[in-house]
Amino acid sequence: MAVARNSLRGFLTHAKDALRSAIKSNQKVTLVIGNESADLDSMSCQILYAYVRSMAPPKNAFTPLYIPVTNMSASGINMRPEFRAVFKWANIEPAHLITLDDLPALSEIQAKLKPENTRWILVDHNALQGQLGRIYSSRIHGVIDHHDDEGKVPKDTGDEPHIIEKSGSCTSLVTNFIRPTWDALSGSALSSGASHAQGDSLSDDDAVIKRWDASVAQLGLASIVIDTANLEDKSKTTEHDRKAVEYLEAKILLCPQMATTFDRTAFYEAVDAAKKDIGSLRLQDILQKDYKEWEQNDCQKLGISSVVKPISFLQDKANEEASSPSSKVFTDQLQSFAKDRDLDLYSIMTTSTSPNGDFQRELLLWAFNNRAVSWAKSFAETSGEELGLEDWDGASDVAASEGNGQWRRVWWQRQVQHSRKRVAPLLRQAHSS
């Protein structure tokens, strides 16, 4: 039985309770999960997919309820100021998110959440990583993603989608996929007593649903405009993104309470400012905030942190936190971060604005053993031209180091259109070259 039409807040509350009950009584569950960086795009597209899909599930759905899981611990929300900004428009709070903390501990997850009782839909990635991947990879039955296809999801996913296409934001692909269902719901599926839900004094059910739709649309719109620079980044923006933005913006403008004040540019600027407001975070949290890792076939591990500030900002942050500032404080922090995650190769990708107002990228790469050194050098040789790698002119004690089985370089990445979505596959390919 489909979930009754509800607000996003009501849906997430119901989904969290249902997950808790399913774990306790060994019931079947369908989980929609984004990638382990748990950024705005992953968070919004998993919620959007689960919200609409649960109110009109396929006839042969494994379960009628789709539960969106944000692929991080609840404490990670504090590292994402952009989440809090967007939650305000979506009328939800951090406590409404379903996170890894709502799943059983890894030491007992296989017993309490039996693989045969689960189905997983991947959004914003197409290969389930880490311990979850080792346990549940055979239970993946759908994917919507905009990264390179790793061939881990079966081509035949039945009633669930198998969509892996280029787009600036994965939320765009999700929006366009669920659009027919959402329109049908908004047009005819008015919930019983909707006008009295959550203390709403409106007497018009249609107005309530338009308000609910507008709140959900703002959640989706936020990630798309952030990932495409409000559709102005020509190297990222695709027709998928333009169609999704047009559709979501129309949903917002259908709501009288929001139509008179909504301005997409102002909305984008507010979310973008929140995303870049990381000054209060500690360096380790900044590195973790948008972090992803991969394990190669020979068990060598690669980790990449994406940061919305330049390396000079990170150096200053390290010295601010140190009891005795020195030239080694920053690199010691990076090494500690990598060691805690058993990384063989670690990279930091930064974005910032130059004094002339130009968008710029830096790329730091650090190999921690002989095999990883060969890997890193292969990447530099095979991908340097495509990425436009040029010698970095920052602090010499950070820029280059070699010896004792390690190798580190920092470059300006002049081909700024290439984000981690392209750099990560290049790094992984270099491992086998």
C-alpha cells in the first residue's frame, strides 16, 4: 500500500519509524542511498526519489515504502552548513534525516538487517562502497547516477531505473525520472485531512499540496543550482539540468506563499554562501566534509577531499589550531587524516576565486608507499595535459616532497571544468596503467 500524500517532514518521520520497526522485527526494507561524501546532491536526490516513489510505488515493488538514507553519521550534518540553509526552505530539521546512525552498528548489521530482507537503490553513485558494499552489493536493484559507470549494477533492474547519464547534478536525473509520477500525485492524490496537517489552517487541500510540493522542490533545486553554478557553468550544465530546474521552479511558483518572494539567483547565492561558510569547522572536519574513497582490486585505497577554499586557507586553519604553529603543522594534519583511513594515496581538490575574480582549482596528491608512488607518478604523466596541471607557486614545504617511500605534489589545475567526477576516474585508471 502506497504511503498517504504527506509533507516531506511527515514522510521522513514515518520512514524513520518504519525503518526502526523493520530492523526490530526483521521486515523487508527498500533503502535509497547516496554516495559516502553525503553532499547536498546525494542528500536531496535520495530524499526526492524516496518521497515520490513511496506515494506511487511500482505494482511489484519489493516494499511500498522507500527509505532515504544519508550516507554519513548524524554528527556529519554539523559539517554541512548548506544543509541547514536548505532545510529551512524544505521545512525539515536535521533530526528528520535518516543517517547511518539509524542502521545497526557494522558489527551486527548483517544479523539485524539481513541482506535478503533488503533492496538498495543507488543515487549519485553506482557502486556501493565500504562495508555496506561488501555485505549488500548483491541486493542493489536500481541506480540513477551521473558518474562513470563502474559496471556494478545489473543492467536489468526490473521496475527500478537503471540510469547513468551525464548531468551537472544527479538530482536533475532523479527529478526528470519521477516527474510523471509527481505530476499525477499533485493533480489527483489529495491526502485525507491534508488541510489540517501539522496545524495548517488552510481549508483548501490543493493549496496545502502545492505548499508541500514547493518545499520539496526547493530541496531539489538547491543541489542543482549549486552543482551548475545556477546553470551558468557551461562545462557542467546539461539539458537534464535545465529541464529539471524549469520543472522545480514551476512547482515553487505554483505556491502562492512562495511565488511572490522567490528569486532563483538570490536562492542560489544564499545556499552557495552557506556552503562556503566553513570557517568555524576544524581542519579534520573540513577534509571529511566532502570526502570519498575507493578501494582498488589490489586493496590499495584512494581518498579525495573536495574543499571550497584554497590550500592557503587550510594552512592557516592548521596553524590556528596548533599549539605551536610551524611549517609542518599542515602536512602533519593531512598525514594524520590519511593514516586514520588507511589510505595509500590521498588527494585534496580545492576551488576558490583568484584576486582577479577567476574560478580556480588546486590539486594536491600524496602517495604514502612505493606502490602508491608509482601510481601517483603514472597519473601525473598520463593526466597532466588533460587536467592542465601546472607547478603550484605556494609554500615549498607543502608543494613537493619525495623520499622514504613517499611522494607529494601540488598543482594548479588550469582545466577547471574537471571536478572530482573526472579526476577520480583518471586517478583510478592510472593505478592499472
